[in-house]
Amino acid sequence: MLSKARLLTLISVVFYQFVVGQENQPRPAAGTAYVVPFQLTAYNNLSVRAVLNGRDSVDLMFHTAANAVTLTETAVGKLKTLHFDDSTEGIKSWGGEQSARLSSRNALQIGALTWENVPIWENTNSGQGTEGKFGIDLFENKVIEIDFERRVLVIDSSLPDESDGYEKLKLTIDGDYLFLTGICTIGEKKVAHKFLIHSGYGGAVLFDDEFVRANHIGEHLEIVGEQTLKDSYGNTLITKKAVLPALGIGRETLQDVPVGFFEGAIGRQKMSVIGGDVLKRFTLIIDARREYVYLKPNGLARSGYTPV
């Protein structure tokens, strides 16, 4: 078991190595953007092909609420170039806490982008059909466009000219997480609420426990079933499934939105989440300073919701 001092030293070294590695990533020339193709899975996750250490190919989920590169235990068992150097306790995920093995220095390639000295953590799960995940921290100080119709991420140094046709919404940053405000129709009320932008969650909306309690969600929304979820470290979460009559995001209003919530587990789910089944209905552009998101409804805006 690691001492606290040893743990803090290890994390500091890994963070320094990762920052130095990011400085080595290729810089686009003026007017040049990196285009990274992805597959939109049946579970509304973004699957991106990556190469580790010049040899191992893996399918990683692009996860807007993740701040590390991780691989599943199953994927790790198939790789030839990944070597673990320590075990760290208390790695947190949105459903709980587990220990995880760490490989602290790896080369990562996604499309034409490369990074050196990338720490990679091992965990239990990822989005269906993927072998791990990566987050927006890889694209520090870069504009990130997510185009669900073209199935591409576009990484650039500045906003595209066509962003003038989008609605500009303020983001809230809490820790490493990005939130936007949505308007929920609950009974006769319209309630403004802060949602985590979470492309790793394949559903539409997940409410936090305090919001459920304060707004008596179980009484005001139609309950249509239950669902069992597992987070990336294997923690099991049981959710109630309901229908939200309307969800407003900027000028756009989505009707009859599937929502999940935990009833009787107050304090466990601390953040409300907008997941892939909502996000895929927009083209999103996140600015380089993570202050604003630009949204435009796309051809999926009126498509049916996925039973995930």
C-alpha cells in the first residue's frame, strides 16, 4: 500500500511528464486543423482508433468528462507495449472509488496528433465497443469541434469561421468538468439546472440526487422502468427511468426526453448529466479557453431516443 507522501510524489511526477509530453505534440500551421474520425456506436459513444507506443492499436472512447487516458483490463491483456509501474489507491469515478494500476510513460497517437510520456490507468469498463477512453485534456488550449453528422472531431487553434451560425452558450467549469445550463419542465414549473457535458454516458439525461429530492422528480415525472449501470471501475448503480416533458438548451427545446435518477440514494449522484443521446443532436464547438460552447442542431435533432 502506498503512503500518502509516496502517492502525492508519484502523481506529481506523472503530471509533470504528461505536461512535458503535451508540449511535444505537433502544432498546426496557420489555418490548419486536425480532423479525427470517429464511429458513433449504437450506445451513443464516440469510438476513436489510437496507437500506443507505435505498435498497439486500440479503440478509445472520447469522453468529455474524463481527464486521463485509461484502458480496460481486457484491453490491457492483449497489448504488447504497456508496462505498469505502480498501483494507486483512491482513483475516483462518477459512481465510486477503486484502486488502479498505472503505466506512467507511453506514446499515444490519434490521427496525426502524437503525445509522449502519457500516463495510462487501468480500469474495468469503458463504453460498449471501446477499450478505454481519453478526454479533452489532451487538447489543452485547442478548439474542439464535435460533428456527429460527419463523424469527426476537428481540433484547431481558433474558432472556425462558420461558428457565426451557432448559438453561443456560457460554460461553467467545476474542477476539470464542463457544465451548461438546461431548462427542465417539471409539472407546471420550468427549472434551470446545471448539467455536466458527459459524452461517456450513452443515455440522454441523468439527474443528481439533490435535484431529484428538491423537485420531487419521482412524483412529477412518468416512471417507465429501471436500469442498472456500471461505471468504469465496476461500481453498480441502479437508476429509475422516467420521461421529462421538455428540456431546453439555449433556443432549442427537446421533447419527451428520457431521464434517469437514483431514488433513495441521496448523496451518491452529485452531478446532473447530459449524455450522448442528447449531445449527438447538435454540432458542438468548445472554445480553447473552455468558456463557451457553440451549438447548432443537426440532422439527428429530431431522431428517436436510444434504449440504452
